[in-house]
Amino acid sequence: MKALKRRMKVKNRKIVIDLPDDFEGDEVEVIVKPLNKKKPNKEKLLELLLNAPTFNDAELAEFENVRKWLNEWKVQSF
């Protein structure tokens, strides 16, 4: 079975599909879906970042202690 997939521009709410000469079939299935090329919504990203979990002072200090411990840790050779 031969299939075609194309990205096309819509002009006046229409598209025209030219089939190759070797295309066989009397009936075809056509699925049209818009390509969403919009940039991410900055407000949604800002809301996500502002609502993200945060460390309190004790948690931040513990994180720093663990990071310091990991940086000082030496791996023994096998």
C-alpha cells in the first residue's frame, strides 16, 4: 500500500492534493489536522514556575550539606 503524507498551506480554506501518476486506488482516506505552530504561552509557564514547590530554609541547608558531602566523597577503585 502506498501512502502520502504532506504538509500544505491552506488558501481560502482549501487545499489541493495532486496524486502521483503511479498512485492506485479509487477511494482514499483524508485526515486533515492543523499544525500548531504557536509559541508556548509565557503566562502559563510563569504560572507553572511560580506554583512549583520551594525549599524552606531548613530544607535548603540540608540540600547544601548533602551536596557538599557528595562532592567530597571519594570512590574507591575496584
